[in-house]
Amino acid sequence: MDYLNEIAKKEGTPVLIIDHEKIRENYREFKENLPRVQAYYAVKANSNLEIVKTLHNLGASFDVASFPEFMLVHENIKDLDPKAQQDFIWDKIIYANTIKPIETLKALDKYKPLVTFDNIEELKKIKDHAPNTGLCLRIRVPNTGSMVELSSKFGADPGEAVDLIEEAFKMDLTVEGVSFHVGSQCTNFENYMHALQLTANIIKEAESRIGKKINIINIGGGFPVKYNNRVKSFKTLARKLNTEIDRLFPPDIEILAEPGRFMVANSCVLVAKIIGKAFRDGKPCYYINDGVYHTFSGQLFDHCEYPVKAFKEGEKKISAVFGPTCDALDTITLSAELPELQLHDLVYAENIGAYSIASSTYFNGFPPAKIVHVNK
């Protein structure tokens, strides 16, 4: 941990340290365990440009959910590869937000990316404003046991899936694939098994009824990060996925996935400083210069916890830790285990790379943490 102290002393705090070797290790683990699956990094997890560059250099593709994210990736690819064509094709990017403003569809059309949809109204918009895009139907699947469920907002009912695919072809649009998402940080691996079987049934019926081949399956994200010892290993999930994919689908079908958290969660460490101290409700209370409006925002938006730890040794006491703003919502934890700390002492939080800095605000005028890259 000495290097964290050194960076904090040199750069000031709060500082988010991104370890690119960790990202490379995560990508290699993903590919080694799911060799048939092309990884489309979910940019929303952490849209830092240097992360995008690292993953592109490894061979990753990208999942984007807004036009600014699309252009971030598009311009980066062009900069890294002068031979890259202006037109994006689906082997580099998928626009995986099923609902898109008309202005976005108009802007996307010339790039001809793969886009998702899950309802007839979205199909009509795509027909009118982005007819050159390839389509991927997102279906609704179980999200039981996932930290963040997504099926209440996205996904067509499986019972109407084939009708939607047929309607798209009647509009002279091309449905390339079927996609699903079992929910973020999925610890119930049966969600994937159920979703794969649903997908196989839909593809079989669609190809039989419509006479068109489905070329792509997008198994989404949700791949679990070991925030604690209760989370099952990714290797266990990968074995199950490989078995079911080989059982249900022919070898020539393309398999996509959208790992976000898996690629970046453990790549980042936040270092912050004690800026205030009190004794309240029978326990020590520490105020630090980062909080839930900034890097700890994942505690609100991602339902995740990032234990606050001290560099200093000593007998630990149950303590409260608050962020720097004037809002009582800016409470990081009421049960940190910390030694006696003083003003200017440093604390840190690990595994804080996903859905954290991406949601930082300037509330109260406090800026987001500075970012420092190591092992680039």
C-alpha cells in the first residue's frame, strides 16, 4: 500500500488510482474462460478514455448507451487505428440502450451500428430515422438474485418476441440477433441458463416461421465481481455458460457479452483524507473529502458498499464516515472498523472502479476525485 500513500502525497486527495494491469488481467480471465464470447465492454461502468484505449488494444469491442458514449469510442478507435473506416460495424460497437431519442437515431444511421429494441414503437422510430442499422431484439428474462435488476424497465416479453422479429423484417429492417441481461452483479447463475434456453426457443421459432437466420446472441452483462467471499467464482459461471452455449447453439453463431463491472471494479482504489472529526451517537465520526455525491456514488446508484479502510494501525472501533457536503445523505457508512484517526490521516476504499467516478457530481462545488493511471 506504500505506493497509494506516495501517489496521494504527490497528487493530493481525493485521488482515484486506476491500475491498467488489473484491467488487462480481467480481460484475459474473461477470454480464457469464455473463448467463444466476444467482450463488448459496457462503457457506462467507467467511461474514462484511457480505460477504453487499454481495452481496445486488447481486442475488446464496446457496448454504449448514449450518443456521447458512442462518439467517445468512435473517435478513440480512429485515433488508435488510422486505417479504421468511418462506418462502424457491429464487430466494434453495439448501442445497447433499447430506447433512443430520434436525434440519436438520425446521428447513428450513417455509422450502421447494431442497436437494440424491445417494442413496436421503437421499431417504428428506427424504420423512420435509422433504417441502415442492424437490430438486436432484447428479451425480458429473470433477474432474481442480481444486485441491480433491469427487467422491469427493459426487454420484450418472450411471448411477443417472434412477432416483433417478424414485424421488423416486414419493415425491411434486419434483425441480426437476440439479446438479454440477467441483471447487474448476478449471483444466481440459473438466470443465465433460463435466459439461454428462452433465447434458443425464440430463435428456433423465428427461423422456422420467418425463414431468416439469426446470426448473433448477446448474453449481456452481470458477470459477478468478488466483492466478498460470498460471491461465486466467475470460472464456475463460465463453465455453465460454455456448456449451455455449445448445447443450444450452432458453432457459427456469434456470441456477444457486455461485461462492465467485471472489467473495471477491482482496478480502482480511492484515497481520501480526514478533513473533520467528531464524537456522535457514541462513536467516532470522521469526515473525508469524498462521498456519495462523488466516488462513493455507487452506494446509492449501484447498491454497492465500499468498506473504508485506514493505512494507520491500531485498535479498531466502530466508526461513522461522512462525505464533505452539507447533505446528511452524504453518509458513507455508520459501521466502519477504524483505528483512532486524526485530521489529515489518509483512508482508502478498494474495488471502487465500476459505477462510481462515472456518477460523480459537482454538488456543493466539490469537484470529482483526481484520476491517476498506473501500469498503463
